[in-house]
Amino acid sequence: MKISEITIKDIKDHTRVSHNEEDSLFSIILIACKHYIKSYTGLTFESMDLKEDLTIALLVLATEMYENRTYTVEEDKVNPVVKTLLNLHSINLL
């Protein structure tokens, strides 16, 4: 599945949310995840679609954004799966 094909339903299924009340929140999360991956990797949205493993990174990011909606920081570490997947495709590392 390409990143451009991910829907709010896909994210809700991955986060195991069954109610429809938070579609606007998931829409914001989906946009934020796409832009986070784009900024982190330096890839264009079109290039991101060619890397289907980035779909997992997006789903994990979306789940973490949903489950950790508070501003309290307990751990300042990036999820290792997400970090590894994004680093594999990052073209803007110094």
C-alpha cells in the first residue's frame, strides 16, 4: 500500500478505534504524519509513494500521535522502527 492510499479508516483500524467521532482528529494526524515523513526524509510525496515500507512508519507514527495526545514528555526517543524505516530512505542527512 502506498502512503497516498492510506485512509482515515486504515489508521483507525491500526489504532483499534471503532467509533466515528474523531474523524477530524485522524485527518489532522494523517496530514501531520505525511509531512513529518517528508520533512524527515527529504523525499517528495511522489517519492514517498515508491517506498511502500514507509506505510508502516506512517501507521506507527499515527498510532503514537493518537495514543499520546498530551503534551507531557515522558520519553524523548523516537520509536526505533519508525526511525529505522525513515533513515533507510532519508536523502537529507548531513
